Amino acid sequence: MPHRDDEVTRLLAGLGAGDTAAIEALLPLVYRELRSVAVHHLRNERANHTLQPTALVHEAYMRLVRTADRTWNNRTHFIGVAAQLMRTILVDYARKWRADKRATHLKRVPLAEEIICSPERSEALVALDDALKQLAVVSPRQCRVVELRYFGGLSVEDTAHVLGISEKTVKRDWAVARVWLQAEIEKR
């Protein structure tokens, strides 16, 4: 793993310096981990979600490598940023799905199809995103811990490494943020 991490770090540095060959060389090294994050994200989505894990990985990856700010410290940092981007992609899809559902030109769908679509899952994701935005104002670090742990699937150790804080602080922030988010979501 250390050799692979060194290679990923080297490729990330190359990507940041504009090396376009690094784009293709990097994906095979981080794909399995990114797909695991995508599966984790989609596990709580509606059953007929149009994005599959592979599509979510590719969408996030393409956005990441095309961004102007390509400064990632290492593999863990890159995966954390990718996880945050996957969350954004899913929230955007949920908001669009919700807007499309409420559009006046659409016809009513049969009850069976409504059950399959599970609008509650999209509503819950949007509510969580709204609460996370509020948490980011109150405590940006706690918000980042939630993003990395919940959406990124990172361990306490990896989260501490990405944020440059102790594991004890990650555990404390994680516990406090979860309680705070639950209270905010229940207010709605």
C-alpha cells in the first residue's frame, strides 16, 4: 500500500502541474476506493436511482480532474474531496428529481411506481444537505468530519489525517455533529 500511495501522490502532483497523462494513470489506482465510496453513497438512495456507482465515480472523477484547483496532498485527501463531490452530485440529482416531480406538466403516476421511486430518500438527502450547510456555518470542522466519515466512508484515522487533527477530536466532532444534525433535521 505505501508504494501505491506514493504513486498516487506523485500522479496527483503531476495532475496539479498540468500533466494530462496523469489523468488516465491515476484512475486505475484509485478506482476501487472511489467505487466503494460511491456504493456507500448510493446505498441509501431510491431503488431506481439513475446513477449507478460506476457512473457516479466517473462523473466525480471527471469533475475533479477538470477543476482549476487540482491541489491534493495525497490519496486520502483526494478520496475525501471526491466523496464530498459525490455528495454534491447526488444532492443536485435529488433536487432536480424533486423539482421534476413537482412540475405541473407531469402526469400522476400509479401508486406502485411512487413506492419504487421512494421520494422520502431524496427528501432526506436534501434535508441532510441543508442541515450540513447550517452546520458548516456553526462549525466548519464538524461539517467536514461528517462529510469525510459519512459521505466519504473514511475511517477515524484517515479523517484525522486529512483534517490534520487528532483521532480523539474526530470522534468528538463526529458524535456532536451527529446529534446536532439529527436535531436540525427533526425541526423540519
